[in-house]
Amino acid sequence: MEKKLRIAFSAVLIAALVLVLGACSKEDKVEMGISTGTLKEAAQDSITISGDDGLQQFKTTDETEYDLGGMDALNLDDVVDVEYHSSGDNKTADKVILREHVQKDLTFSGQVADVTDKSVTVTGKSLTVSFTINDETEINGELSKGDEVDLVYMGDLNEYPYASVINVSKEADKVPEKMTISGTVTEFTEKSMLVAIDSSTSYRFELDKDTSVTGVAKYVEVVDTVTITFEGDVKSTPKASNIDIVKEKSEKIEVKLVNGTIETVAKNYVTLNTGKQVYMIQTGKNTKYTGDKPAKGYKSEIQYTGTLSSGKAVAINIYCVKQTPQPTVYKVTFVDGFGKTLKAVKVEKGKAATAPANPQHTGYKFKGWDKSFNKVTKDMTVTALWEKEAKPKPTPKPQPDPEPEPEPEPTPEPEPEPTEQTETVDAVITEWTSEANPNSFKVKVDDETELVLNIEDDLDIPSGYLPAVDDKVRVTYMEKSMKLIKMELLEKGKSDEDQDKDKEEDPDKEEDKGQPEDETTPEEQPQEETTPEEQPQDETQPEEQPQEEPAPEPEPEPEPDVIISGEGIIEAGNPKTNTFTVTINGTSVTLNYDKNSKYATGYFPQQGDKVRIEYNKSQMLLNDIQLIERPVPAAEEAPAEEAAE
């Protein structure tokens, strides 16, 4: 009986276990699969695709793999494969594979301002952009200047985007003759202005009294953003009928311009020699390079912000032009071998020198020259070759034959010169390069000896140090060639501001100078007291006063509108009050504008402008002003705080 109970109990346990295992296996069953569709939604922990099975949502985890074929991220409407596993109704993405990437079209509409084989310039509502085109660009219509177009492009509008499709929506013959173009003012004179479309494209426009100025300001200044309305070819200096100032220049960030010759090109800076001073200008990822690649000796025009003299100027754009190489010229000297120079000529590299007429020398016959000069590649001395003429035989006489003349002893070859020695001295820089001598400079030694040293590419100089006049340095140079090998800074020279402070006089000294004059006044008083005899003469003075009455009459004073004219320099201008200050004929005056004053369209005097001016002296009113020259924006002097640094 007990055995039957045990068997029955065991059967019940086995049946229950089978039921439990069956239920568990049904719930934990895992399915694997793959679905293909277009991406419709991508969240932080899930993605949704649309395919043959409709919308499907997959859970994503940190273990989900992505194969994007080199793309940075997925875009909506991309075609993808999703490898997943599911447990019940939940699907988890194991791997997402990009099959087709959808490129969204970027479009730009506007009017064609210029067309070339490689680019098309289009002016939109407030922006002018130059697009790159090639043989693969699809152009629908006859593309010409003045057409209204819709473009499909790729890239950044500020970085010469590529136009893949150009659709001409309206041809030029249906567009008014007047055209517009937008850009930044980089130069402004009384008769013309230069507008930069981008870092390498600029157009010049003619200005006259009929050119109108509209927009956010009344006067045009460099760095203003403007839209120009004009007629004609933009490349042929068309006349601007209207200047619309869209945006005034920023007072916080002023873009300036400096010209010179590149001396050094480093990773984070360039050095520029203006002919008067060498400046270090910083470069960075936002610096643009136009023209030739910067290199030593290239002429360069650099737009920058900051202050040059402080070393904190940052280049915005560097435009370089390779200098036209000057032909290398060598000197060829022809000598007769007897100490006489026959001819000295200068010959371009690789060309032949012209020899002088065959020289003559008593007792010798000219045989030619000791070396070829058909292709000159260095300075050279060409020496004449001679053959000694035989002396005529004397009439035979009953005397012994003359003894043969001893042959001249061969001239010993000069011993090789010893290796050139170097010299190291402490000195003060008195002149640091110039346009005439860009590869040399001057220093003065303690004994007042002035040396001219030559600079070459292998010069050893401390990193970041720019030599300047008055710097005390230690220089090592070759004694004969005066080639500078090494330079060390011992003491930095005083800045211009420090020198100006040293020149200021002590105001106490001026007061002391005035004391002796005050002391002499008491001595003169007794002289007046000791001349009582002159008192009767003083009594007669009142009788003479009526004779002096005509003198103070103001009738000659009113001057009939005296007109002053001449050339001067603007000190300051205030367009809000229509006044400005100018130094003319050595005198500083402040003048007023009114509706009758004559001046160029869009022009208001700026500090530094050189002008020809005419004004009414009695009213201090401007009659006429003409701009002679507006200086190119250059580095401002460093503030006192920066100079102290």
C-alpha cells in the first residue's frame, strides 16, 4: 500500500513539473528576424520604420550596433535594415544597417549678377553668393546676367557652394535694366567705392552727385554692409545709382588693413614687414587665405582685428601675391693679366657676356680667354691668355751666342685662406631692415662702432622675438661676410610712449623760471616814484584822449564774408550735429555743414582724411569740401595699458 502511494505521488509531481516547464518555455521563446523600411522616427531608446509590414517600432539599447557606411548620423526617410530579436510583442534592435541615404535639397533663389565658366554669382533678397559650377551642373534654360534663377546646391553659402541644378525662372530680357548686388565696403573715395562680395571677389562702382544713399545710415563707411543698384557690366566699373546701407560697421570689432612683405610664416602667426616696422599677426582656423599661398618675400594685404603694436592682432584674411622674380644679374670682369681691367659688364643669369676688343701688349700675342663666358651663372673674372713673341734673331757676329734668358719662376699658388672666424658682441639695434635693405640691419657697439649685419634664412633667433630699434642684443656674426648667425635679446628698448614720457618737462621748473621776472617788478616801482617831474606830463594826457576816440570805432571790423581755402587733415567729425574739426593752414577750426555745403555723395569727413576745403570765416560754415586721400585703415597705437604689458 505504501509503495502504491509513493508511485502515485511521483506521477503527480512529474505531471506538475511538465506543465510548469511547458508554460515557461512558451513565455520565454525568443524569435530572430530582419525588417527593411524607411526611417520615420528616431528617439533616444527606439526607432520606427515603415515597410511592407506597416509601421514597426524597435527598442534600442547600448548594445545596438549601427552600420552607417561612413555617414555621421541617420536622416529621416533613410532606407535601413533592422536585425532584431523579439520576446512576446517586444522587439529589440540588435543592428541597424544604412542601405540608402537621402540627401535633402538646399535651394537658393535670386538674380544672376555674373556668369563665368566656373561660377555664377546670384543676388538674393539680402545676400550675394558665388556658386561653383562645372560640366556636371544641370542648367535648365539660357543662363545669362539678369536672369532670375532657382538653384539646388550643396555646401555652405559662405564657402563657394556647388550648384548641382540651375533653373532659369525668368529671362533677363523680362527683367528691368537696373541690377543689385550686396557686399561689404572695403574702400570709399569721393568718386568710387569698392565692395567685397566674398574673400576673393570685389567690384568697383563709380559715384557722382546723382548717386543716392538710403538705409540705416546717411554716410558710407568702410566695413558697412550695402546693396548697390547699378546698370551695366559689374566688371566694368558701372555707375551706382543707389547705395542702400543694410548694416553699419561694428564699433566693437573694427576690421583694419595693413600692407607689406611676408618675412615669416609659422603655424599660428605670420610676420609682416611694412617697410617701417615688422609686426607679428596671429592666424587661426577662422583666417581665410586668398591669392597665392603665403611665403617669405611675398607681397601681402592683411585684414585684421586688434592692435598691431601689441602683438594681439588676429588675421581675418591674408591676400598674397608672389613677387615677380627679378632677373639675377652677375658681374663679369675682363682683365689683361698684367694688372689692368679691360671691361666689367653685368649679365643676366644664363646669358652670355660680351668680351672687349682683343687686347694688345708689347712683346706678347693675344691667344684668347682663360674660361668660357657663354652661359654666366656666377660672378667671374676672365683673364686674357698670352703667348710671348720670339725676339728677332740678331745678325751673326763673332761673339758667343747670348745666354738664354732664364725662364720666370712659377708664381706660387696662394695658400688657402683659413676658415672664417666668428665674433660675438653686445650692441644696440639702430636700424632694423628697410625696403632698400630688407636683408640687413645696423647695430652700434659700446665703443660707438656701427656694424651692418646681413640676415639669412638660417638665422638663430629666439622664438616669438621680433627685433626692434633700441633693443639691446648679443649678436654672433662672421667677421668677413658680416653674416648674422645668432641673436639673443638682452634688454627690450623703450616704447614710443615711454620715450614721450621721458621728454615731458617738470612743471615746477617752469614756475622757477618765472620767479626772476616777478622779482624785478618791485625794483621798477621806485623808479616811478623818483620821477615826480613827469607828473605834469601825465596831467596833459587826458587832453589827448579825445584824439584817440576814432581808434576804437568798430566800423572796419565786420569783414565781408572772408573765404578761407586750402588743404588740411580732418581731426574729428560728428555726423549727428553736422560738424567736424580740421587743421587747415596750420590752424585747427571747427566747421558746420548746411544744405548749401557742397560735398560728395555718401561722404562725411573721417579722422585722417586729407581734404581740399573752402569755408566762410565769419560764419565758420563749410562752402565746399573735396576728399583728396582717405588713408587705408592701419594699426592703431597700443593703449597705455597694452604698452605696459
